[in-house]
Amino acid sequence: MSEQKWKGRPFFMFFHQPLYFRLFFILMLLQGCSKFAVAGSAVKFLPGFEGPLPFELETGYIGVGESEDVQLFYYFVKSESNPEVDPLVLWLTGGPGCSTLTALLYEFGPIKFEEVEYNGSLPRLILNTNSWTEVASFIFLDFPVGTGFSYARTPDALQSNTLQACNQALEFLRKFLIDHPEFISNPFYVGGDSFSGLIVPIITELISEGNENGIEPSIDLKGYLIGNPVTTPTDDNYRVPFAHGMGLISDELYESLKRNCKGKYQDIDPSNFPCSQDLQVFNKLLDNIQTANILEPTCDFWAPNPLNLFLEGSLDKTFLGLNRFERFLAFRCRADGYKLSYAWANDDNVHEALQIHKESIGYWRRCNNGLPYTTTVRDCVPYHANLSSKGYRSLMYSGDHDFIVPFFATQAWIRSLNYPIIDDWRQWVVEGQVAGYTRSYANRMTFATVKGGGHTAPEYRPAECKAMFKRWISHEPLAKMAEPKRKSKGEFVDFIVLLLSLVLQVCFNSNSKLQVWAGSELEFLPGFDGKLPFHLETGYIGVDESEDVQLFYYFIKSQSNPEMDPLVLWLTGGPGCSSISGLVYEIGPFTFEAVEYSGSLPRLVLKPYSWTEVASIIFLDWPVGTGFSYARNPEALESTTLQASNQAYQFLRKFLIDHPEHLSNSFYIGGDSYSGLPVPVIAQLISDGNENGNQPLIDLKGYLLGNPGATPLDHNYRVQFAHGMGLIPDDLHESLIRNCKGMYITIDPENFLCMKDMQNFNQLVESIKFSNILENYCGLRAPKPQKTYAQRRDLDETSQELSGHDLLLAFKCREQAFVLAEIWANDQSVREALDIPKSMNQISSDIASQTFVHFTQKHVGYWHRCNDNLLYTKTIHSSVPYHANLSTLGYRSLVYSGDHDMVLPHFGTQDWIRSLNYSIVDEWRPWFVEGQVAGYTRTYANRMTFATVKGAGHTAPEYKPVQCRAMFQRWISYEPL
């Protein structure tokens, strides 16, 4: 069209011209008008990064507002795959007032800081292998004005509110696209996290309305995504059920909060004193918890995003002050890493490289806690509803250990949209491991949890979140089809294995003379360099009338004052798991060096935080058939709970007769897992023996148990635990309660609704590692057995078969370290050092390896960490009566639970302790190690102390050795936790 023809026509006819003409015309206008100028420039090098950047980075300012007094700063990273067609994402960090550098350097950008202690020089930048920019182009925007490097030219322009700031973001985006017309046709998304949950839907709605109104350039809006999003004023109400589900508050306080506050924990009626009092207790209990991820330590540096507990204001205000910048410590806390951004972003060379306007800011802050910003929109649910009606896609994801915006809150407002479920709650998997759970709705909304993730999930689970984003942005389902599971070995093979085991034992042991193997001190151990720096004794003690049961033990004297320090008999669970588990992996003074198996004998190294630093410990292979303990005839290999407990008592008496120097030491018996059943029984036998005058008298003081099996009802609490940890959805949990009436073990076959719910439950937790739900689930033997209800066996059976030493890889899974024990304990030099009788193991082992390779290798002679085929019958199914009786006798007890154990959840332990009906002496409170909350504890009038261990699994000292050693040392010394 000629210039003459254009003159005189109405200006609206401009919008009927071809797109290329309109873009050209707009660009000409912008070039002729300086106030619309966009100043972005490519950055080839960044201070702190070695060499040229291997991706395309552009930084710059875009002025918005009538006079462009608001200057918004951005980092633009082009997709590293195909930027011409890959999606374009505008990303906003939360706060409000937190710089987008947080997302770029700490969450999912292509570079990140090298995590080393700050030494005064410029922090180093390295590549991030889990960057989302591999599949999409990202505009990281410092928003709103006053955030990061964004600034205002006048004081009035620095003031902003929600709608005003969102319109400024939209204006920024249009100008950006005009300056980058090659991206106008790319699929476009808006994204953010935390407080941006209130912003992203509004900006998305403004873009949609602009497109509908024909505002140029038209943006190819496809949808939006938000992580742990602030959405409604009621989000904070879900912190109470979240805290209870994670074991941070007691059952009683939770019930009292529900009863007194009626589910409302904000804007409380001042006259409701019971509710106010409960919330005061609640806030005190959570006072020292890292709210961005409850499992991480708290630091007095700026948190990932602001948080206020109840009754303490809104998200607009911060709760932590910024410490002096000079105080750089080692990376003990995640917040220490944030300090590097201050050193980097305030460096003059960095300012020059980024082309920061000198008049922009003074001192750069990662989060501006003095932002003059007013939140004028506090509920974004209507925006979600409207965008859903227009067909836009959306992804809502929640790190499931975030207390700031709990996943319960996000699930609740999503349900309120009332859209049908398309794909129901299911696992999504990354590299064979459960990364979280997801559900899709008819409004094209996908919800996903990120297992173990915190408030800014990609920061905590980068590989998983990258996979999540890549799948969603590519229109792929998060939950891909799982590989079919291999069938387990049949019962016939198990029978043959057992039969051959008995035959070989009879053949090579039936003619052995009755003999007591004396204990002997070991100064050296194969695999350990040099002389042992502690006293170790190993040996056998025969029990029963003919001593056909030979129980093997490891005895380590206290490394402090063995003449005075307590003596502890320690039993590992199973039943049938060797005491090497306790010795090497949990509380002993040495462990295996965690390196990939090379074919040589695994190396032993000293382990700090051993309980033997303050007590002498007897680690006993119990019952018979466990570890190196054995029977001299088939009949002696069979045992029951009471029989085996009596054998343990006989063992102890003989041990003390042989070690009279320890008769006057305070004595305790301890164990974990299944040992929760026999330990109280043995303690009762010792007490009875003392009352009856049995010699030698044992100075029994009490007992201690970790994640103990105590009653047949323990497993009922797995449902409650799974819901609290975000493994099952709210609606399934409610359905299970309604249909199963709290009984999930022995189900009436005619109760089809309950059976169906339990089938769904088992499927959802099938690939979860029960011993610690946050760790990888592997095909090697689990630390302790796990069974889902539909496939449940007794605790004395294990769930996984050993896959063979040739499958030992790098230590991706904790279980791989257990293979080192099998290699070490089956080495001939080790057996000679431990004085394992030749007749018992070497001959049968040789025969097995030559003749019965497939059937006997792991069952005769060959030592295995847990004996799957123990001839043991449980004749006691509840130890609660023993606890009650021992309480009346005045014995002390410590019962502790790793709070991420699903084998025996802490809820079940709390329940049977309550059933003892003793009054509380010291109410539920946090206990601390090195200034950090290590768990929660409560003490009862029966001298019983209960404690949770935060973040620990089924065998708590294995997961949290520092905390558990402190717990043990305080308790054994009669100090409060």
C-alpha cells in the first residue's frame, strides 16, 4: 500500500494489514522515538565464569509507564536446543522483591555458583546440567520495580501495587517482543514461584485479554506454571495439618487445634483463648524449623523466600534480617550459598558485564525487604477459573517439604475449581525413582508434588524438576509407563534352599563336640589400616542345656571410661539381621569406606559419632541362625520369641561371668525395628532373674528402642503417614477412613470398597522406599523389610533379593553399601580374624560354591546380612504389656522414631505409648543438636522418653548419626534431650 493511499484512512485500518507490515511499522515508530528505545545487549563473558558462555545471554533494561520512569531489568537466555521454535517463558521470582537471579543461579538457569567457602575473591560460576533452558528460552525479570537491578527514576515511580505491577510486566513483555520479533510466533508461557502465585495468573489473564482486544503484538499464549504458589488467604491454614503430617507437632495439639480453632488459624477471634493458646504453642514448636524445607538447617541469613508464621503479618513483610555481609561461613546451610550472590552481584566488573545503569541501585540485595509494594489481590482462584474456561494449560507443582505454602493448600484450592479428574493421582518417575505424585484435570491443569523438594522445588530437586518441566512443556504426561516388574522366585525354590541349608549343616556339624568358643581380643581387622584404636572382642557363647545354640558377638569397650560407663546389649531387627548392621552402619566405631567396589576387600574406616564413645556395647547376632550364630543340629536351629529371649538372657549372664569387671556397670538393652518386640521381653527376664536371685545380678537400668515394632496395629498408621507425607491424595485418605474404619491390615473380604481403596494405596506406595521415603528405592536388599498391605508378609521376611556383587555400582542407593558387608564378612581372612569355626562355615561354603551354586550360596556357610529363611516363630505379637510392667518397676526407657520411616511410622509408636496412660512430665518440644532442631521429644511419668529424629529413616542412627549420638549420650547420662 502506498504512502498516499494510507493517508486519510482511519487508524484502526492499520490492524487489518499483514503482520509483517504491522511489525515493520511499529519498529519504525520505535526507532524514531527515543523514549520507547529498548536497550538489550548480548553478554559473551561473565566475571567468575571461565571462558565464553556456551549459551546465548542477553541483559538489559526496558522502560515502562508513560514516561518510562520504571526501568525493569532482565536476563534473557535463549533455548540451547532450538530457540526458533522452542517455547518462550517469562519467569518471575517470588517475594515480592526477590531478584530473578535466584531462579537463574540457584534454581534452573544454565549456570550456578560453585559451592565453596567464600574466600574474598569473586565467586566462581559453573554450568548447571539441570537447566530448563535446554528446552525453552527464558526471560528472567527483576519484578516488581525495586527488585534486583530494576529501579525507578522518581520516588513516585517506585511505589507499586499488584495490578499496577502486572500491567508493567505486560508492557515490558510487549516491548521485549517488539524488539525480538523472531520470538513472536513461539509458544509462550508465564511462570514463577512462591508469591508469584498471586502474580502469574493475573499477567496471564492480561495477556489473554490483550490478544482478545487485538493489541499488538499478539502473543501466542499457551499457559502458565507456578511452583509452591501463594494463591489464597487461606493457604496458611494448611500449615497445621502439614506440621502434624510431618511429625512436627503432637497428635494431641493437632486435635486441640482442630477442636478449638475450627480449621481457621488466621484472623482469630481475640476472645477465643483456647485457639490463641494452641497457636502460641504451635508457633513456638515451629520457631526453629527451616520453613522453606523442614529437613534443612536454619540459618540467620536471608531465607529463600519470606515467611511469617500465624498472627505475624503477611508475605509482604520478611521475618529474617540480613546479617553482616562479611560473615561468610562454610556451606553448612543452603542460605550460605545465597551470600555468594551478594559478592558477585555487587562486583563492579559484574555490573559492567551486565551493563547495569549506575543510577539504578545502591547495594544489590537478593530480596528487597523494604519494597514499597502493596498487595491488592490476595485471591487468585478466580483468575485460575477464568483461564481454565479459556482452555489454557497450567502446571502447579509443590515441593512436598515446604512449610511456607504446603502442598495441602494447593490441592485444596485446585479442588475448589471443581473440574473432573482426567488422570488420577499417580507416581511420576525419574531415572527409575519416584520423583513425586501427579494428577491431571479436565481444565488442562496438572498438579505435581516433588518428593523431598522445598519451597523453590528446582533448587532442592534439580534433576527431577528438569524432567517434570521438559515433559510438561513438551505436552508429555509426567507419569510415563513403568517397566513391568520381574516376578519373584517361587516358594519351591525357597523350600529347596532351606532343605539344602539344613542338610549341609547337619552333615558338617552333627559330629562336632560340645564346645564353648572363648572370646578373644582383636588388635587388627582385615580392611582396616593399622591397629584398631578401640578394644574389640569377638567370640561365641553356647546357650541352652547342651549349648547347641552358639551365639556370636562383637564386644567394643567404651572409648571413654569402660570401668564406669554403661554396658549395652544391642540387638538388630529383622528378625535375622546380623548385628554387623548396628556395628558398621549405625552406632559402631567403624564403617565401610563408601566407594565403588573394585574387587578387593572393602576398606574399613573410623566412624565419628559412635555410641561406643560413651558406652560399652555388645553387638549380638541373635536369634540363632543370624549372622555368624549357628546351631549344631536342626532342632536347635528352630526358635520362638520366648525361647530366643531366654537364650539372649543366658548369653548375657555367661558373658558377665566371663567379664566380671563389667558386673557393676549400669546395664541397658537396646535394639531397633523388630527388636521392639523382644527387647522388652528380655528386659523383663533380666528383671525377673534379679528378683529371683539369679547370679550374676545384672544392674539393669532400662532399655532403648528405635522405630520399634510393638503391636500388630503398627502398620495401620502407614495410611496416615502416607497422607501426611504427600504420598496419597486427600480424597483417597478420606475414602480409606470412611470405608476401612481405620483397619487396614486384616480386611473383611466382603468389604469391597475398602479392598479397592487399599489396592489403590498399595499401588501408589509400591516403589517408595519404606525405610526412608525420600531415598532411592533399589533392587538390592533394603535396610529392613518392607511390605505393602496387599503383599504383606511378617517382618521376619525381607522384600528384596540380593542381586549379586557384579551389580554393585556407584553408591546411588544406601543398599549398595550393604553389599560391602557381604563381601567383607565372607572373606576368609576376615573369618580367620573373627575366629569363625571352620567346621561351621568354610567346609559347607566350599561345598556350596562347587555343587549347589544356585541354591546354597547364600544360605549355608555363606554369611548374609539378613537371613530370609530363619526358622523363627513369633509367639509374642505385642510388647505393650511388657512396657507397662517395666514401667511399674521403675526402669528408664528411650523410644525414638526416625520421622520418615514408613516401615513403622512414628504415629503408631505414639499411639501405643499413649495407651500406657502415663501422665506427661515434659510436654512435646524440639530437641537441638548444634543449634538445629534434631527432632521432637516428650517425657512421661513412667520415666519413658519418646523422641523423633527429623529426616531419619527406619534405623535412625544410620541416617542421622550426629543427632542420634547426641540423643543417646544425653539420655544415657540422665540429661534431658
